[in-house]
Amino acid sequence: MHESEQKFEDKFSQREIASVVQVVDTNLRGADVIIGSVTPENLGDLIEIFIKFRKERRQTLNEDCWEDLSVADTVEDKRKRNCQPHAIQCDIQGAQDATYIINKLTGSENSKENLDIQKIVLFFEREVKMRLNLAEFHRVDIARRIGDFKKDGSYYINEKDRFAKALPVLFDLTEDFENFNREKMAFLSQEDLKEVQDDLSQLHKLSISNFQDLESSFYEEVCERLGRLIYFDWDMNIADLQSSAENI
């Protein structure tokens, strides 16, 4: 653990740290105790602390709730708690849920030969990658929002390298999304199909050269669009996932 991470954990409660990281939900209300200690340089450590305790909490929840469930019941329970990702806590929790199911399935002796298992694993592996990629963009958005609050543009500028590194991953994932769901997209309503196509088109146009131009609309143009694709990926495939789970 970095020394700066330890200082945050020693000085502030998990709730106070969350009040800064969950800025989409909190708008930094009640965060004035800690916000003065946040800088562009130590924000990353604070987010790492938040991610760590969110993952641990979710893993404990899944062990308590899913350990004795069948695969079909586990997938069904995930469906009930699933939502369109809107903030970094949704990314982390969703990825943790999907990882738990992957580990549960690949731990069986015949997992590599069972086509139903492989179908479910393939889907959730993509979900993990998409959610973790979205988490990188949500980190940029957290910095942007805190910078707006503190009237300090360096928070956003400091995230330019993170944005640049996340873009190639995003392009690979959206291509995979299109290839995997090409036939299923034909069964979407015209409204939903237009939304998916528009999101894919706009995400494909992203480049490091328009990073500065995105500042005022980063959440809407990047985070919301990728979050919707994750939702539609789930929505278009849940029937097949449940059918495969029932066969296991």
C-alpha cells in the first residue's frame, strides 16, 4: 500500500472516501471534510482504496448469497441485481459478480468440454472487460467533476494518459460487441437499435485529439454510451444465458 493510501485510510472513514469517489451520486455533498485533502496527484490512491473495499464487500456478499445456489439461480439473481452502469461502483460490483460466476463455472472438471459453460463464461468475460474499461473512463470523470468543484482544470488534464490507454481497449470491446450481437441487434426495437448504433458510432469517433473538447460532456459522451452498451449486451443475451444455465 502506498504511503498516501495509508494516510487516507488512517484519516478518513470509508463513507467519507466514498462521498468523493461516488461523485455522480453525491455531487460532493457532505464531502467537505475530505475534499480539501484531495489533489490531482493523490486522487488515484483514494480511488484505489474505494475500489479495494468495494470489491471485498461484493466478494463477501457473493460468497454468502451464491455459494450454495445452482448456476441457473446464480445467473437469475445477477439478473435481478443488474443495472445499467452509471458510476464506478456499478462497474466494480458488476465485474466482481461476473468474475465470481466465471470462477464458479471454470472450477468444475468438465468446464472446458461443456458448451453451455463456455457460452456463459465467454459472455461474462466480455462483461468484466467492458465494465473495467468503463471504470477507467469513470475515473477520468471523477477527476473532472472534482476539478469542476475545486475550479482546478489540472484534475481533468492529469487523466489524459488514462484516457489514451483506455481507448484501444474500448475499440476492441465495441468491435467484439458488434460481432457477437450482430444477429441479435436485428430484433431490437427501432428506437433501441438506433440508440445502440448511435452509441457505437460516437464511441468509435473518440480520439486523444478531442480529449479537451470532451471535458464538459465527458460523462454523457463516453461513460453513458459505454454503460448503455453493457446494458444492451446483457439484455440481448440474458435469455440464452438462462437457457444455458438451466442445462448445466
